[in-house]
Amino acid sequence: MYRLIYQDGDTPQAYTFTEGEVTIGRSPDCQIVLKDFGISRTHARLVADEEGVRIQDLKSKNGTQVNGVPVVEAPLKDGDRILLGKFQLAFSKTLEGKVVLDEAKPLSEEAGTIIRSVGELSKLLSDTGQREAVGLAEKKVSADVLDVEKANRILKVLTKVAETLIAVRPVEEVLQQVMDIVFEHIPADRGFLMLSEDGSDKLTPMVVKHRNSNSADEGKISISKTIADRVTKDRVSILTSDAMVDPRFGAGDSIRFHGIRSAMCAPLWNQAHVIGIIHVDSPMLANCFTLNDLDLLTALANYAAVAVERARLNQKIVAEEKKRERLGRFLSPQVTARIIATSESQGMALGVPEVKDVSVLFSDIVGFTTMSEKMSPAAVSLLLNDYFSRMTDIIFKYEGTLDKYIGDAIMAVFGAPLDMPDHCVRAIKAALEMRDQLEAFNSDRKDGPTIRIRIGINSGKAVAGELGGINKKEYTVLGDTVNTASRLESSVAKPMQVVVGENTYHAAKAQFDFKSLGPATLKGKERTVEVYEVLGPIGMAAGAAPPPSTASREA
């Protein structure tokens, strides 16, 4: 089984296949669709057969590379990096089929088998710490001394591996490190580590290791599914001293078939939580493992589980930080927190385009082009940074989404990505506060021109989602609702005016006073649009009214 791993925006994707052909390209007809204009419609093909996997370039415009080398056709091996144009994919062989959990007879606890609860090991290590604290003054019986010596051996090994194993690194590296440590301290000939993914009972092989590298590509390793189930469900470790004569394995059973003489299986456990198993065996030697080895493997499995969960948590934190940073560029902190919480609990996919009911706000500085010609680039930068910061804070205050800055213009959306029943009201409140904030903005600037703005708002249906190429996407909204809002601001609104379309007017007329500006013909619209000026909240319109509508319009 083979896998291709690639990044779709911030989301990692994996495509798994076993045989046949897999076409990669921009066309929806491809098995792997990469929506990037650097990718040809049918860019490349993977062919999997009994000889392995090879990649073929399909006369693509930007070419195909394997590990940095341009190819027309080339075989692929585990870990190869594929570059299609500027888009990267990683090729890997999965371990499916390398490890098999066979159905077997019920587990027998007769001679040749030791079943050890992880609780026994925890008690042993705990008792050892207490005895060491009093200096072993009493030394009641020799058995106690032997227990202490055995526990001390385990503690010494764990002390050595703790710093290495618990260090921050990716999950894949942690798993490989676990098996390396196991083979360093336990005389096993081969072994594997399996994890249960997403809280399910299904165990997936993650690492397979052979002490003799020449045997690494030999056939599959099989163990009894009954043993694996017992280990994970009852939190016990199992040692079979000589599986050839173990009474629970009859002729034809998996362990007898593979000639295993000694085997151990331990759960990856952290307190009451089991996330997988570690299995080691020796096909050559009987009685290869001791009870000390079983306890050591059990203790190492505990450290491994802690390390794996820590690595998973680190990955989750890094992914959340990246997501929070990306969302924070256009969403208020409170909306960002709600989206992250929603996506974790309900699987919300922010980037999937969908039709939303929104209000779109466009704001533009009057006469900015002429104004900026008389200012130095540094002064323009300072002015815009201060202006954008104040305006964006207001948009975020009403939980709007900052779609983008367009030169000196601002585009904001209310009602996406989170639904907002009162998006029309929020958009108008934000617009009025943005206009009022200019008074403080202008008064704080002792030097320089006075800033005035125009604002247009329109409400209706729009497509909202992350749009763009594979390597760069931005959250935005598209559609006639957006275009109309832009035209209202650029073609209708006068300096310091807030004008809205008829949908916005009808949704908010119970809370604001409006003045009808009559029908307006907007570029790109076949019919006229009824336009209204926002005077202010009902009962406060007189104090909040902008300059008269007859004021001359500035470019």
C-alpha cells in the first residue's frame, strides 16, 4: 500500500492506493485534484504494479521532479519528494500488510505464558521509591531486596532514556526512537509498534524493526488478535516463553506458523489510557525473555505513551497556533476562539466555500491619491497604519471579518464565517462608529490633511470561503452582493456618508433612521437600485447626521 501526502492550504491531505493508475492534475476528473494554476489539467500519473510504483509526466507545462531531478518517467521509493510545478508531494510506503493480527484461540494462562498487570509494575516502582527513602534500613526478606534491585535496573534505564524520549519532536521520530530504545535494552530479533487512531479500537502499524537489517524486507509478522485485545483492554503485558509449545497455539496458528520461540507484548499506557501496543519476538531462541524484560518493556511502553501523547499535543498546539495566527489576521479574537472551538467539536471546515447571508461594508478615504502625492512614503505608511488599526478595531468590536485592505479602502464582512442573524445592524453600527472615530483620528494628528471617508453597505447572499491557489489562500466573499456594496461606496456615497442598499434598509429600518436617495444606476447592474442614507440610530439621528447630502463629491 502506498500513500501521497500533500498540503491543501493549512490542511494536510493523504491519498492512499495499492495498485493501478492514479492521475494528478487540476482537472476534476483526476484522482488527486490540485487546484493550482501551476498544475496542468492532467499533470502526472502514478502507476503501481508488481514491480512497485513509477511516476510519469504527462507533458505538463511546468514539469515533474523527483528529489529535485526533472523526470519524464521514474521509479519511486519510500520517502521520495515529488515536485509538480511548484507543488510538493511526499511519497511513502505504508506498513499495512507488514503486521497482521490473526484470529486465534482464546488465551490460555497455562505454562509458558506470563501475564503481568501494568498496575503491578507501578506498585513495584512506587514501593522502591519508598524503600530508598529510608535507606532500606529494615531489609525484611531477600525477596524485597531482589524486587528493589530489579526496580532499580528499570529506573536506571528509564532515567537514561527519559530525556531523549520526552524531548520535543514529531510523532514519527518519537515512534522510531521508542523502537530503537526497546532494541537497545531488550534482546529481541524483531518487533513492531501499533497505535489506535482517533480513539478507535483499530490498531495501525507505525514502526516495524528488525535487529538484522538484511531481514527487514522479509514477510509479514503475525500475532494473535486475542493477545492484542487482551493487552489493550485489560492493560496487561504478556510474555510467551516458548510459543512452539504454548498450549493455546494449535497446528496452523499464526505464531506456530512463523516459528516464534519467545514473544512479549505490552500496552502503550498512560494511567488508565491505552493508545497502542509494542510487540517484540525472537524466532530463533526459546526462553529468550525474562520477567525483568517484560517489566522493562512495560515501563518503556509507559514512557512511550507519554512521549507520543506529548508529541501529538505539541503538533496540535502548533497547528492551533498557526490557525489562530491566520484567523487573527481577519477575525476578532473572540470570533477566532469560537471558530477554533467549533472546528474541534463539530469538524467545522472554515475554508470550504459556501453560500452565506451577509452584509458587506466598503470604506474608502476621500481624495487619498491626491493627498498621498504631497506626502512622503513614510508619512503615508504611518497615516494608513494608524487609520487601518483604528478602523479594524471597530470592525472586530462588532465581530465583523476583515476581508482585505485595497489600497486605502477597507472591505469587511458581517455574517461570515460565523452566522450572524443581525449582520445588517452590526454593519451599520460599525460604519457609524468608523465615521465618528475619524474625529478623534483627525484631532490626534496635529499635522497633515483632514481625513474623510465614504462607506457603502449591501446585504444579501454571497459565496464565502478560502479561495486561491494551493500554496496561498485567503478568506473572502464573492458575488453580486459584494459588487453592489462596492458600487454604493464608490459611485453613490458622498464624503462622510453611509449609504446602504434596499436589503440592508429593510432589515435595519426598525433601529435606524434613513433618508431615501432614490433609485441609482450602478455599473454592471441591469436594474436600478434603491439607495438609502443612514442618518443614525432612531431618536439620535439629528446628533449623528453627516454633512448635508448636497455636499460636493470628491474623487
